[in-house]
Amino acid sequence: MMAHETPRFCHETTSQKQKRFLYFDSAATTLQKPPAVARAVGRALLEQTSPGRGGHRASMKAADIVWQCREAAARLFSVNAPEHIVFTHNATHGLNMAIKSIVRPGDRVVISHFEHNSVVRPLWAMGAEIVIAKSALFRPEAALAAFRAAIRPRTKLVVLNHVSNVFGYILPVVEIAALCRRMGLPFILDASQSAGVLEVNASALGADFIAMPGHKGLYGPQGTGVLICKDSPAKTLIEGGTGSDAMRREMPEDLPDRLEAGTPNVPGINGLLEGIRFVENRGTANILGHERVLLRYLREGMTETPGIRLYAAEDAEVQTGVLSFQHEGIDCETLAQILGERGAAVRAGLHCAPLAHEVAGTQERGTVRVSVSTFNTEGEVKKFLRILRQVIKSSGPERKSERY
């Protein structure tokens, strides 16, 4: 974004609104935030230091806000004890802590065919035997059957992506979580694309860990995240100061101090608190409903756009506001770049999830991904479709579209 452009959540003049680009990359980071998020970050920088690092007002205020954020996250995700909300730098940080608390070299770990590299790479680094429960795109019944077939007596852990970051595909998390409980298997949920959009009920799921970023569906700043821990025993990823129990050589046993070594991101947590409050007030059902309305407009418009191949579910109930597509005559990276130059922000490539592209047969070219948030509008979708058609029309002859 150019320096003179102002995001939609700030006060704008008419000319600034006209210059504002179309942002359809919220599966990576939600750029458009509630106004309270930026205000909270600014206040924290001016008024707060670090919790547990003093009895003065600036430190005590920080401690109060950090606790309020734990409580808000615990309410939103149905966590019984706020202490079991651990703040992380991002979902990758949380997933590494979760995976490395459970997995040992040679352990058999079953994952879905839609996992992000933030799951695959830590498992690979730990020397785990990675077993992929292979199933087709947008087929939740097949996914559940694949997990039933893949889980064996030697299986030590199941890791599951709630929603594919490439295709918006909602996997059957409730059913797979129940399967793990029946078999007494540890279970880790990657809620990177679902937190703030779908219901994530930690108590009902019974997952050992649930990891999520703050900067996507929770509308918080980058550099924030949450790891929900079912029980206290968890291995530390790093060790250091916590502001408590300083005489111990070991990290504290209790959560959250055990997993929160070093100075916390207080400005980020302030912003995250306001993002979580925004989601609480609006409601995940309303947010998801809005995203699906926009997704329907996108699908209808792209179906009428020459040369487009869509990766969309027949059943809207198994897809969030994320839509991938290819054009038969334009390279995905090139198309995304041209769209960006014309004022429409999307993402192209493999999206750090090569396994998902393997399922859809898109690993050679990748896809262009359009992802919406609660701040996008029908008017923006219409404008995006006009820009897309102009780009395609200027690239060559028209051809019929198809849907995967």
C-alpha cells in the first residue's frame, strides 16, 4: 500500500476512499481492522510496560490488559481456565510448542491432506513418521473415513487443519476429535483459518492443543497468537524470565508462565483483545454468513468469466470465504501481480501448503486465492470481478469457465 493510501477502518475523505485498493487476502492477514485495535496498540505504547516487571501503574495496567485478553479468549473458545490461554508470536510458534511437547523421533503421526508447512516441517524436523490421511477436496465423509483407516495402534498423535488455507475447505473436526477421544489419542488442532470465523469449542473438542494466529480472523496485530492448552504438562520451546518464581532454575510448572518466557508483546495483546471483543460482539455465525454471501457473488461472477477454473464446493456448508482459481492462459503469479497493479490484492502460489495442492492437482501451477473478511462488501466484489475480466480480456481469446 502506498503511503498516501488509508485503510478503510480509519477516517477517510471521499478521494481517499476512491484511491483505496481492494483487499482480498485476509486468509494471509486481515488488513482491515476494527478501529479499536489500532487505538489500543497506540495506548499500550504510551501507557504500559510489561506485566510482572514492577508494582508501578504502567506494569500493573499491562498485567490487567493481558489478563483481560486471556479471559476474552477463554470465553470465545470455551476454555474453562484463562490460565490455559498461552500467548504466542503466531500460529506457527504455537504449533511448534504443541508438536514438540508430544512427538519423539519415530513416532507415527497422522495428519490430513490439507496441512500447512507449519505442521509438516516441525514433524519432519522431529523425525516423526508422517502418515497422510488422504482424501478428496470438499469431501468431509471421505476425510473422516481416511482418518479411521490411517489410525493404527502405533499412532501417537493426530494433527488436523480445521480449514484449508488454500481452498477454505472445512474438515470434519468434531467427528475426528471424537474419534481421537474414543481411541485415547492426543489431538492437535490448527485453527489458523477458523478462529474468529467458525465456532471453536475447546471444551467440547477436547484437543490437547489448539493453535491460532491473532492477525487473521481475530483481527489482531501481526506478531500475536494463542495456544490453548488442555493440561499443564507441556515442554518449553524456549526458557527465560517470566516475572514470577525467579528463584527456580527450571521454568515454572504452571500455565501460562511455563510457556511464556521473555517479555510479552503487550501492544499486540492490547490490539488482540479489541479484535477478540469485536468477534464476540459480531458473532462468528454472522461473520461466516457474511463471508459466504460474498463467496457466492464471487463464484457466480467467476463462473461467467472466460477461462477460469474454480475450486469451489457444491455444498456451501463445507467452505468458508476462501476461493482458489486458475486461468487457463495466464500464470497464477502473473495474474496476481497484474491484479495487484490494478488495485486488487490477492495471493498466488502454493500458499505454504503443498499437500493441499497435491489433492487438487494444482501443485505445478498453484492457484490464485481470493479471501474475504467481514469488512469486504458486495460492491468491492463487483469491482474486483470487473478488474479480473478486464485483465483476462486483454490477455487473449475468450473461453468457457469450469468448476472443479
